[in-house]
Amino acid sequence: MIKPSIIILIGLSFIAVGCSSHQAQQMGIQGSSVNSYARHMSNSQLCETYLGERATNQTRVSLAAEWKYRKLSHAYCSEQENEWYLTKFTKWLINEKTPEPK
């Protein structure tokens, strides 16, 4: 017989995969601070820290410089934030390149 703790763990895994970055942040799953240089952050980390949704140890100036260098926009960040993790994983599996910010 399957233990209840395993069933709960599997259920939570399905919930985490079936949500977006924004939803995960609202549930408190993805709320840790980003402690790397702005140059080494992913686009999603840079979007979250620059827009003030996530804490970081980097200065606002370094975040702004990297934001401008990568030509990120609020629309691009919003689109990336609302993309489901399952969609991101599928794109990673098929090696699909994410479109560059406009």
C-alpha cells in the first residue's frame, strides 16, 4: 500500500509543475533572494529583482545596466512570468530557443 506521505508529495509535485512562476511566488514556493551578480542572473531572475518582486544583494544600478544591456521590457517579463513550468520544461526538452526580448 502506498503511504499517504508519498501521495501528498506526488500531488504537490503535480501542482508545482502545473503553475507559473508568478503563481509559485504567490504560494511562497519561489521567494528566496538572488545572491549572484546581475551578469550571471537568468532573464527571469533579472526581471523579478529589477521589478522589485524578489530580493537581491546587487545594487539597483547594476540591475538597471544589465536590464538595458539585454534590452528587457515589462511586457517580456510579464510574458515569461506567466508561462507555466510545464511549458518551460517541454521547450527545454525539445531544445526550443526562447525568443529574445524586443
